[in-house]
Amino acid sequence: MSLKLIMGNQAMAMGAIHAGVQVVSGYPGTPSSEVLETISSHAGESLYVEWSVNEKVALEVAAGASYAGKRSLVTMKQVGLNVASDPLMCLAYVGIKGGMVVLVADDPGPISSQTEQDTRHFGIYSKLPVFDPSSPEEAYEMMGDAFAYSEKYGTPVIMRPTTRVCHAYAPIKMKSELYKNTLEGFKKDPKWVIFPKLSYEAHLNIEARNPVIGDDFSGYRFNFIEGSGRKGVVSAGVSYAYTKEALSLLGAECRLLKIGTPHPFPEKLALEFLQSVDEVLVLEELDPVIEKELVYLCGIHHIHLDIKGKRTGNVKQAGENSCESIAQVLSLYLDIPYEKPEVLANMPALPVRPPVLCAGCPHRASFYAVKQAMKGRKAVFAGDIGCYTLGNAMPLDMVDTCLCMGAGVTITQGIHHAEPDTVNFAFIGDSTFFHSGITGIINSVYNETDMILVVLDNSTTAMTGHQPHPGTGKTMMGNITDKISIPAILEAVGVSDIQIVDPFNLDEAAKAVERAASKKGTKSIIFKSPCIAIIKPAPLLKVDEDKCTGCRKCIRELGCPAIIKSGTKVQIDPSLCYGCTICAQICPFDAIGGDIND
């Protein structure tokens, strides 16, 4: 064995590799993205890896590999599971052959997500086993266990790490040998075809099987009881690590139940714990999943215990836990004084730093061009998930709605049918276009909707780390492939008015918007310019102090972080400028231009 200091996501990737995974698919989404990226660096003849077009597709690819006897892994974040929920629910009934792990990274906080949804509920809803690691070390070990349990019970299993497990670093003891899967290939069998009669029987089998898995989990090595005393604490996931640290800080001892598999619930182990304590405090992220299981157990077994947690208001009901927040809760529960860490006096307040579009981002130019073209007109700007969601911030103020991946295209249609006198725009990125935009566009053409689809094509999946997508011409395996043409797709589904424009040419971009707004039906403008992270900057710009009047139009209308105040005038920060020129194009006094190095 070797010892390596790696991130939690890398640990799970290596755990999957050492468990003999052979097919890996997924869609990028923080905090899960590094799992697939790490595996791709080890891909070869016996290991296939792909970024799929969306999470539903990814799960179905992994399922097909499992049908053929290969161990497969699919990765996504919690909102991605919403997209993949249709095949997941059906797959729970159909079952699998080769071990299949569905890694869904939850994002308490949320730090970079639309929701704080708790994937453990999906495990209960779909009746699938769930593994909930509390540390990178445990996540590495659990990955191998998850594949083994998957094959033992012929079912997909869910691995549910959270952000702090995904992005924490720890020294991991690496196994020296890879597990070799010897299952036979795909064999034709009626069970692979889901029919009502078979589904009914499968449902009965699942209901009979899950209590068996729960009993099995009662002896699982990452479910255990430790400590002593009549006051009990139950914890899971990263909250268990916080609980251990908090107890150490408080110098306290209690009876502690650690849950590593919240579903099917390890009832026998939990009952043993409940019968050994007088009261219980449950510490978990995000919802009171374990808490409700314990209340249920107490009810059916007539155990009279006071169970405290989120339901009772003893633990906050949203957001992340932390060592400090858990120490505060434990100090009240255990009646032990807790002194908060000392804060240094007279420390300056941290500056407020809301997220903004990067200096030189082509999306800023796209939004500005549309805004200028629509001045004085009634218009609604529906947005989507991606960097360009930041277009909602002032001074651009150009994202009026943002629901979920691809929804901007269809939200726009609903607004049109409710308010036909509105000029309706739908902004969508190139990766999101392939992910979930195409069906909405077909719907718009079919139902003769007046809308303008604005594709913000920056040639990458920027927000999650610049992963390739079907329009980039490169796969995750490193193969060069044909680029899927967005204009060709639009033309094929019936969008007849398509304009391709460089958003940094503000005059041409604004005219394209005006032309599209003057026509009926479904139109499209593709603002095509690469993300600054994948190209070299253009010559940097500078401000001519003699010409600058200090009107600050560039600051008021663009909000570019590279443009800063300098006394009564403005300056351009050369460490941020990418030479995009939109500030020079809108300056009424021609005070911006040239190369800073001139």
C-alpha cells in the first residue's frame, strides 16, 4: 500500500478504479466534477470515460454497461439527479448485473447550486441503498464497498458525499491491486424489459429485500456505536467528523451512533443504541432523515425517548454544519460551557465580494448589446444555469428568471403566451444547449412561439471547470471528433432565422438583436466568442487621462472588474484586463484604447 495526500473527489475516483470500474459517465457539476476528471487521467483500453450530454444520458450509459456485466460509475451533483431521476426510478425495479454506483454530490449551503436538496430522500424514494461518507478516507473505502453491495443485491447504489468531503484533503492508503470483474457479458433476458406485471413483482421483491439490506448494514463497518453515558448523539456524513472534534474541544463524553448508510436504515444497530440511552440528539446535513427514522423506530417499538434535532429546533434546519455550530449545540445538550474561539480585536471587516462576470467575458458584451437594443421596449430576459446567470447583477441586470438547466427556453414561451406584447429572450450557454435546450426549442417552433433564443457560445463548459461538450470537438478520452454544429441543429428543427455574431462588435451585435426583434416566430442569435480562460488575452487597454472626464459610464453600464476609480477619473487594472474593447466602444469621449505597453 502507498500513502497519498489527495482530495475527497480524487479519493472516490481512486476507490472506483481500485474497485475495478470499467465504464464511467457523468455531467460536470460542482462539487462532483473532479471525480470523473481524475478517473479520465487513468483511462485506457480497459476503462472508458465520458462526459455525457446530460445526467439522464450518463445514467443510462452506465446502466447499459452494467447490463453487460461491467462495473460502472455515474457522477453528478444533487440537481443533476433530478434530470436522471426517470431512469433511476425504473432501474431500481429492473436491477443491474455489474456493480453500479450513482455518485451524487450534495451541496449544503448551498455554495454553488440552486437547491439544498438532500439526496438521501432520493434513496428512500427510489428504494435504493445510500452510502454517506464522513471523510475522504472513508469515501475511498466506501466506494469499493458500494460496488460489492451493488452486485450482492443486484441493485444500483447511491454514493452521497457532500461538498466538504468532496473538497477536503487527506492522506489515503492506496490499495496495490485492482479488483477484476469476471461477470459474463450481456445475456438476453426478459427482465431487462420493464412491463407492468414484472414491475409489480419487482416492487414486491424490493420491499422484501430492503429489510435484509438494512440488517446487513447493521453489521457494516462504517455503522457503529462508540463512547459511553446515558446521553446519546447520532451523526452522519461530515457532521460526524465535526461531532468528534467538538466533543474533543468540550472535553465531553457521550454515547455516539455513527450512520454511514442512511438507507435502508440499520434498524438493529439503531435499536441497540436507543435502548442504551435516555435521550438523543441527532446531528446531520441537510434534512432530518436519520432523526425521522429514529422517531419511527421509537414509535413502533414503544421506546419512550426524547429525540432532539432539526424537528425540535435544537439544530438549524438549513445550511452547512461546522465544528463550531455543532459544539454550540452539544454544549447546550450536554450542559457543558463552550467558549467561542477568540476573535482578534480591531480587525478590519472583509470586503464584500459578490461573484461577477470575469473581465473580458464575452457574456458581458452579449448582455450589453441586447440591453442597448431593447431600450424603451417591453422585454423579458429569461436566463439559465451557468456563468451567464451572473448577468442578473447590476449594472447589467439582464437575467429576469433562472429556474434550472434549459428552463429559460421554455419559461420564455410561457411568458409569451401570457403576455404576447412582450419581446421575449432566452439566454442559454453552449453546453446547456446540448444538455437540455434542444427539446424546448423544438417546442417553440412547433407551437409557433415568438421568442429570441440567444446562444452564448463560449466554446466550453466554463462554470464547472472548462470541460468539453459536443460542440468542442473533443471527448473526455482525448479523442478529436466532429463538432456538433449548433446552427445546423437549429436549422434542422425549424429555426429559419439564425444570426452568428461576435458580441465584442457591439454595433453589429445590437443590430442583430433589433433585426430579430422585428420578426415573428422563433429566431436565434448565436453570440460566438471563446471564454477568456481558453484563449490568450488581446493587447491590454489603457485610459487617456487627458481625455477622460470622469463620467464613469464604463463603470456604471458594464460593471467590469478591471475598470476602477482613480480619483475623479478611471483606470484599467492591467492584471485583470483582457483587451475585449467593449469599454472603449462605449466611452463617449474616446478616452480608452491603445496598448498599455505602448
